[in-house]
Amino acid sequence: MKEIKYVITDPLGMHARPAGMLVKAVAKAASKVTVTAPTGTADCKRLMAVMRLAAKQGMELTFNVEGADEETVAAELQAFLSANL
């Protein structure tokens, strides 16, 4: 299992557009990808679950990637987070 910790820097937090992009980015992965925020835990392949976290600027998110392609997915996820949140 790979774990990625990321603090949101976007002033708008994880609003609809980046949340949708996140779901799309991990949708094809064979691995299970979850995100934990101070407000709860969500499956990253489910848009409404990710939106329900209401992640704001400054919140630390912990992403867990577990599965056959976890190395690749974790690297892509880290790049996505840096570029979009």
C-alpha cells in the first residue's frame, strides 16, 4: 500500500472541477484509491463521496493506494495533486 499526504493549497479547496478531475484520473486504475480528510473518508472513484468531504485550503488529505498498479497510480496521483490542488 502506498500513502500520499497532501495539503490543499488551492484557495477554493477541492471544489467540483478538481474533484471531477481527480475521479477521472483514478477511474481506470485497478487499485483501490481512498482519501481521508478531517471530515471523513471517501472512495476516490466516487465523485459525490469526494465532494462530501468538503476539503478546504489548508486541510491535509491522506490518499491510500492499494492494488496491482499502486506504484504507477501513486506517482500519477502525486503529479495530479501538485498540478491541480
